[in-house]
Amino acid sequence: MEDREISRAVIGRLPRYYRYLGELLDAGVERISSNDLSKKMHVTASQIRQDLNNFGGFGQQGYGYNVKYLYTEIGKILGLNRPHNMIIIGAGNLGQALANYASFEKNGFILKGLFDVNSRLEGVAIRGVPIRMMDELKDFVSQSDIEIAALTIPKSKAIEVAEMLIENGIRAIWNFAHTDLNLPEDIIVENVHLSDSLMRLSYTISRYQEDHGK
Ligand code: NAI
């Protein structure tokens, strides 16, 4: 595959293709036309063709897409063809909720450890993974080949903890704390803000109400 820059917008749509194709695969569907995929996903067929052409197409005129092949190839593009070891920093409400969600593992995100500063949480296990104290983090990370750290701690602590994680070799941060981390360029940060999604929902509700005179 040609190695070139793919737009963030396209990359942003790939997880959704991956999810739908995974469902088709589970349902035993072997191939699908871009029109049928379009109907299922509520995305135009030309958008699908354009998106997938970025990666060499994968489709064949008159045949459609081979679901398993497309699923596998998109998985490779998303880096899901190998496992990613992960730790969670902050084992409070959100940290524990993430740790309880088993489906991340289905996509290769393996939860190796949970860390906190609250001694009352020490040793409590979430789906078999014990909560450890932060002073164990350094040794743990150096021994466990950890790639990703999820940050689910108060925002006032996020920057100092992120810097400490980097010092200990973490290169990718899944940041839930509502603050910009401004880390060196070679550190990969994915910010998640559920409230942004809620605000988009609120916007759509407001527009709907305006359009329908409510
Ligand atoms: P919580 O208070 O239940 O959990 C926070 C945990 O972090 C506590 O167990 C605390 O002991 C631990 N902690 C504090 N300082 C620490 C440190 N220096 N090192 C390690 N652990 C430390 O809070 P909750 O509800 O789980 O939220 C956690 C964070 O996630 C907050 O910053 C919150 O604003 C954010 N959040 C973000 C969302 C998003 O969509 N991005 C959604 C919900 C919460």
C-alpha cells in the first residue's frame, strides 16, 4: 500500500466502517455492494468509494466488497492487527467503567494495570486486574511493555502525571481529563470529551426545535 497522508476526516470514519463490517462478518455476510453498505451506514455510496479509494479501493466492479478482506485491511490501517497493552491511571468512576468494558480487548486493547493514589483502592480487582498504587508504576511499566496510558484523573493532576508517564516510556496517552496536555510532538495524545458529544446533541435538539417551531 502506498504510504501517504490520509485526511483526519477519513481516518475518523474508519472505526465506523470497521464496526459495521465486523457486524456483517458476525452475521455471516461475505460480500456487500457499496450501495448496500451505504444504506446500512447512512453514508453515500460515493463517500464510501472515495474513502476506501484512499487505501487502494478494496472493491471490485460488479462484485462489491469482500467483507472479511475489507474488515482485515481496515483493521491493519487502524493498527488493530496487533495487541496494544494499556494501563489506566485513576481508578475512580470513569477509570473503573473503562476497565469494566471487556470489548476493548476484542479489538486488541489489553488492560494490564490500573493505578491510583487512593490507598483504599489498593488491591481491589476490576475484571481480575488489581488496582496498584502509583509508586509501583515505574517498575510495572518497565516490565510490562505498556504502550497506552488512559488518564482518568482530575485535570489538576493530568499534566504532571502525563509528564511522569512519558519519563517512564509511555508514548501514547488516551486523555479523558479536560485539559490540553501540550506534550512533546512525538507523544501521541487522543483527547476524549463526552461532553463535546453531548453539546453536539444539544445543538441538534435546538436546531430541530427551531425548524419545527417549538
Ligand atoms: P473520580 O474522582 O471518581 O476518579 C478520579 C480518580 O483519580 C480517583 O480515584 C483519585 O484517587 C485518582 N487520582 C487523583 N489524583 C491522582 C494521581 N495523581 N495519580 C493517580 N490517580 C489519581 O473521578 P471520575 O468521575 O472518574 O473522573 C475522572 C476524570 O475524568 C476527571 O478529570 C473528569 O473530569 C474526567 N471525565 C472526563 C470525561 C470525558 O468525557 N472526557 C467524562 C467523565 C469524567
